[in-house]
Amino acid sequence: MKVNIILVLLLAVTPHIYAQNELSGSVMDAETGEPVFSANVYFPQLDKGTVTDLDGNFTFKNLPEGNYNLLISSIGYSSFSRDIRIPSEALEFQISPSAIEMEEVIISTPFHQLQSENVMKVERESVSELNRKGAVTLADGITQIAGVESLTTGVGIGKPVIRGLSSNRVLVYTQGVRLENQQYGDEHGLGISSKGIGSVEVIKGPASLLYGSDAIGGVLYLNPESYASANNTQAEFSGDYFSNTLGYQGSAMAKTSGEKLKFLARGSYAAHSDYETGDGQRVTNTRFNEKDLKAGIGYQDSKYKADLRYNYNRSNIGIPEEIGVQNTDKELHLLPYQEIDNHIVSLENRLFLPNSSLDLKVGYQFNNRKEFEDHHHDEEGHDEEEEHQEHEEELPGEHPALEMHLETLSYNLKYNLPETGNFETIFGVQGMHQTNSNFGEEILIPDAETVDFGIFGTTHYHLENWDFQGGIRYDKRSLKSISYESAEGTATGLDRNFNSLNGAFGIKYQPLKKFAVRLNLASGFRAPNLAELTSNGTHNGANRYEVGNASLSNEQNFQVDLSLEWRNRHFEAFANAFHNSINDYIFISPSEDVIDGEQVFYYFQDNANLYGGELGFHLHPHPLDWLHFESSFETVTGKLSSDEYLPLIPANSLTNTFRVEFEEEGFFQNKYAFLRLRSVFDKKNINIFESETEGYNLLGAGFGGKVNLGGSMVEINISGNNLLNKDYISHLSRLKQDNISNIGRNIMVSLLWNI
């Protein structure tokens, strides 16, 4: 049924045949007048790009008529933007050399601008850059972004934490649609492979204006890898080896593009053994493996653009409980473990109208979560020493203790109005229909139906030194669940409606070319999730008995965010400060009650405040443009109105990185090396149910480059994390309560072959 709806929506926007427009031009070095080869030339509103040839020339075909922003970027040059009227005569552009990393277009905000032009501060990192710094998983990689941490259960399970908020308070977008995979659970990871993801964008703060409920703490926006440029074919093979987990990861990709049609396909596989701590112990049952398939078909002419993407991911992840069996097996023979299948289908349609456009994104997701447990063996007389023995009869294909099917259909319709003077305006509607169904003998959350609807408008006003952006949005969520009774507990059916009106306003002031100030005020909301409303049973993954609260109301927040930036040819500095006030903050608290041998936890609400920020600089002294020194400090504090500290707030940290980069042509190109020291301070401001965490220092380093093999390039990266093999425990590790340390020394060797 949902697939039929998607097909109908596609047919509804199928375009007629229109006239075609072309644009040609050239890109030159502003200082030498020489042509710039392989510069990226891109229309963000059209999502259409190309690269310059050896003579600096470029050509676009099938362009719609109208006014569009053209962006030009190249390594070693400042990014350049200019408004262009289509059709147009041939144009010549000059770009200036710069040691500052080239900027990219920000996709997660509505007007698709360069970060330097954005009113809202957004962090952006390419996944290739995160991986070459030694990230084991995508969740591990995002912790290298200032203000972002990860709530971990071993190495295989990680959840993004943005300025102290996580789980349902941080919304994840992939392929342009919101990711729904039972993300309320602390032990539920992202379920997305880093292979096939082009870049990561992070909005640090309430983004309900753009994304509705659950974006109260921020948004992690994953951009899929791009198609090949027009009339090009590419192939890629990559392999990674991880010394600590004896893990490996392989991926193969092929993509080809004509003038209108584009195709892309990628397959990946990864497998890891139990990780080893700094003191030489392997943490039993932290092994995991992952299969991932991504594919895409694109079409674009002068009046219509379509992008159909599909992602299938199967993750098998062990759930650690104690340090026991010591081996390097990669098969999941130990209980408990998860088997998770995630299917994501997204379809983007864009209809180009005279000086305006209509965008429709629809998505369908099917998440099948199974958990295999050994809790039945206690009733059969097995002792604790047998809990981690192999049980072949319990392997996949047998009956899981917990099985949930989550189906989600989402849509996002936006109309980009014609520009009026200096105004850009967007109106839109968003919605979601979701069902949760149980098939296992345990019921963690009931069968339920969730329906979301939101309507919003936002506008941007540009002056020479000032930019203003604001908007307003109304959302409604309807949630219905059925009563259930199981061996784990009972719950009464629920029929609740939640609604909220939110707004945002931002100012960017740039009195000097080198200095910019951003001030953003925004409100956000989060409707309580099913676990918080309806739980009444043992949550084996968290080792506690949870009792929900059916009378919980919306979380409603208001955040003030101030950002200062200074940059010149030699030096960049930034300072970000925020204050986030959350009314009716939902939290879980233990009691003295015990049911079925487990301590009982209840859900409550109270007002809370979080505050802190990030501070840093980047030094790249001219003429030593190959030399870089970067430093960043981040801090966040969270308290309830009772003055009690919030749990799972990351410790303050300082990261210093020294790196060198050389761009010379020849046999060995794009050479680099780095040395990084991450210092995490003692965590003493803790919740009454937490314990203090000792600080630690982690040393990392890496080097690499590209080897020119004539018609192809091979990229080689070698990096190491925790090189001194420090035995430490992160405050955001869910294994901290069992005094289990984090991962020890890990060396990553990566090879990537582009054909």
C-alpha cells in the first residue's frame, strides 16, 4: 500500500517536455591568470554540478530558466559564489588562492548556502576525512566534531550526543528523510554504514522549525555520496583493517552518469571481534558485523529532477554484560545479541518553475529488530558461568525473545517562492505515518500507530552586511497504542494527541570581511515516546524494570546561541556559546522497589537547563600554507530545576591537532600527516545515581596520500588512536557501571582504489 502511494506521488509530478538551456564559462586563478583544473562548479538550488577541464572550462546543459546561485570551490582556493541569470552568455570567474579549507554547501538548512553565508551555525565534515582519522564506525567518527559525542555500548553501538542531549532528542536524517529505527533505546545504534555517506552536517540546537518533533537537541544530517558528473563513469574499491578488533571492512562502488540519467550502486561488509581494552582484556560479546547495500537512480532535465535511493543494512551486534570468554571469534555465538534489518527507500522530486520550485520528498522505512537472549536458561538450572557459552540452537533462524517491526512513511513538500527583492521564502508541510508491531514473546513497547503533521514557513532577508532569517511552525502528533499483557509486564492502551507552536529567528552580522557574528533564538519540542509513556516490564538491554508515565506532556525548549568567527589568510578562530532551557524535561529515575528481581525505574518530568559551548582556533601561517595547528575546547553543563545534575552529560575536553599537507603533483600526491592529543577532564558534576569519572589523554596520529597509477589513483591512509594504550573509561560508556574500560590502542590501515 505504502509503495503504491510513493508511485502515485511520483506520477503526480512527472513533467512535460520543456526547452533546454546551456551555460559555459571558465575559472581562472585571480593572481596568476592561469586556468584552474578540476574546480567544482555547482548550482545548489538545482543540485547540479560539474568540474573544470585542463583549460579551466566548464559547460552545463539542461538548465531551467531563472536566477540561481553558482558556487565554485577548489582545493587551495577560497570558495566563490555569485547569482547567475539563466540563460546567460559565457562567463569567466576568478578565484583567489587560500590556505583555508574550501567550503561546501550546507544541505541541512533551507536555503543551501555556504557555511560562511549561513545565518545558522552548522558543522560539516566529509566522512572520508573522519575515516582517515581512524574512525571504526560512523558513530565513532562524528565524535571528532566539536560539541558532538557518542553514547556507547562497546564499539558497535553508538548514539550521537549533541551538547548533552541524545536519543529521541537528536534527530538523524539520511537520504533526505528522518531515520526511524527505535532510536529511543540507549543500546540501539545508528544502523547506518559510513560507506556510501558523503558528508555529515550537525545542527547544534533546536531545529523543530525545519524538522518537527524530536529535533529539540539538534540534527545529524547524513548526505549520501554524489553521482558521477555528467558523461562520466567511476568505480571504487576500498578495504580497511583494524588492529584492535582484528576487524576488516570492504566496499565496492560503481557509478555512471549521462546528461540526464545517473546510476550508482555500492556494497559493503564489515566484521569485528571483541575489542581489547588498554589492560589487555577483551570485552566479551562486543563483536559485530554489518552488511550494507546502497543504490540510486537519478534523472534531471531543465524542468524536473528525481533521485530514487535505497539502502539495506543488516547489523548483528553482541550486547556485552561482563568480561568472560576471551577469544577473537567474529561469529555471534554468544547471547544476548541483536539482529537488525533496516530498509530505507527515498524519492526526491523537484519541479523547476519560473524563478521558483516545488520539492517533494517521500520515504519508506522498514526496521526489523530482533534480540536473542538467554534469560530462559536460569529457569532450567544453568549457572552464571554458562551464560556466555555457545548456544547453537539460539542462533539466527530460531525464535527471538524480542522482535519488533517498525514501518514508517514520511513526506516533505516544500514550495520555494520566487525571490522578492532581497527575500527568499519557503512554505511547506511535513508528515509521518508509523506503525509498530510485536512478534516476539517479550514486549518492550506496545503495538502502536503514530501520525505526525506539520506546517511551516521560513524566510531569509539579505543585506550587504546583515542577514536575517526566521520562521514559524505548527505540529500535531497523534499516538495510539493497544493494551498488552506479557510475561514481562502489562500496559493499558493509549490515545494521546500532542501539539506545539514553535519559531526561530537568527541574525548574521559581518561588519568586516574577516569577522562575523551570529545570534540565533529558537524554540523546539519533543513529544514523549512510547517507552516513556507505556513501559511496564523488564528492559533486559538496560538491566532494569521500567514503568512508564501515561500522563507525560511535551518537552518544550528555548535556546539562545551566539557564535563569533574571525578568519584571515593565516588564522581562524571561533567561539560558540549556548543556553538551552527545557520545560518538562523527561527523565528516568530509580526507586527502592524491586519487581522480578530487578530494580524499578520510573519516568518523571522537571524543568532543566543546559549551557556551555565550544572555543577554538586554526593557525596556518603564510607562506607555510602546508602547516596547520588546530585546537578546540568544548564544555556543557546540565541541571534540573532542583539543582541536581543531569546524567550522561559529557566531560569537558580539549583537542589539539598538528598536521601538514602537501598538494604537489607527481607519483605521490596529496600527502599529509597529523598528530592529535585529546584531553578529557575529570567528570565531577554528576547525577546522584552516577559515579565520578577520571580524566584521560588519548594520543593519535596518521599519515597518507595518493599514488598516481596513470589512469587511476590509489589512496593510502594509516592512522592510530590511543597509541599509548591508555586504560580508561568514558563517562558516556554504558559499560561504565560494570567498570569495563573503553577500547585500547587501535591501528587502522586503509586502501582506496579509484578507477
